[in-house]
Amino acid sequence: MSQETAISRDDDPIFLFGDGDRLPPEILLQRLDSYQLLKGLEQDQFSLGGTVQVLEEKMASILEKESAIFMPTGTLA
């Protein structure tokens, strides 16, 4: 099988932008609603706690670090 044939048989699209799954808005909203019902969401304010703080604490624990910080874009780093 030639390389060209192998490439043309790949049915999985590759997107060179964005993060995560490309989902229709209604599916994304269903997932967010399910998460809200299961875990709940707290309003987040910098240095006052909330959902992002929970994420940071979880990542610090997983990575065995004292703390972690979430930066939604590379420009914040």
C-alpha cells in the first residue's frame, strides 16, 4: 500500500486549531448541564476560591506539587 493510499484512508479528521472535542453547541450544553447536576459549579473569583481553585488543587495533587495555576490561554503565562 502506498503512503498516499494510507493517508487517504484515514477517516479521523485532524483540526489544527482549538482545544478539546469539536462538539455541536447542544451536546456541549448537555455535558455542562450534566456536570453541573453531578458536581455543581461555584462562581469563581481570583484568590477567593471557586471552581477554578478546585481544578488547581486537583492538578497540584495529581502532579504532587504544592500548588498549581490554571491559565486558559498561553498569553496569560
